[in-house]
Amino acid sequence: MPQKTLRFKIHQDGRVEETVEGFTGNSCNEATKNLEEALGEVTVKNKSSEAFISNQNKNLKQLNNESNVTF
């Protein structure tokens, strides 16, 4: 299991940049939800490639269950 890391960069103008590493799928949103609410309004959110990993696996499992094709 990869190490899970939250990094924060506070800019001189007060903006806070958050980088989340080691989370897959929507688990990063759950891990940062309370912090983001405490820090204030989120203006930009960019997903990394890790955000799509578990969703893709979940979709493949669902597709496999719904069809008679084996992957």
C-alpha cells in the first residue's frame, strides 16, 4: 500500500495549495473534506491520474458482472 501524503503550500497572498498523494478514486475527497471546509472556499480542484485508478477497476468489475464476457 502506498504512503498517503497531504502537502500544503501557503502563498503570500493567503491562497493555500493542497497536494494529495497515495489516494485512489474518491478517497482523496473524503480525506480532505474537513480540512477544505475549515480552510475556506475551494476555487480549483485538479484530479491526478491516481483519482481514476479505483474507479476504472470498479467499472471493469461491474461490466464483468453485467456481461458474459470475461476479462
